[in-house]
Amino acid sequence: MTISTIGQATAFGRHMKRWRRQSGLSQLELAVRAGLSQRHVSFIETGLLDVSKSGTPICIDL
């Protein structure tokens, strides 16, 4: 990952975390709805996983 990619992954994760909290969902609840593991959601939120390169499906309407 380049510095730019890391920044983008971290920004996406921050937005996702904010949306999840505003929606009143735990990481586990979001993971179940999205068909992911809680660990996967955590990695996305912290920027440890770059969803643009991971093949992780991102669903807008959860």
C-alpha cells in the first residue's frame, strides 16, 4: 500500500465507523448484515484492510 492508499483506506474506514455508530449497529451486527466477519469490519474501520484491493463486497443499502 502506498501512503495515498493508506490514507484512503483509513478515511473510508472512519466514514464507515461513523455511519455504523449513527445507525446504532455494533461491528458484529454490521458484519452479519454485510456477510462479513466482525474482524473484517474491524480491519476496514481501522484501515488495516484496503477494500478497494481486497475484493470485499461493499453494500450501500444495509
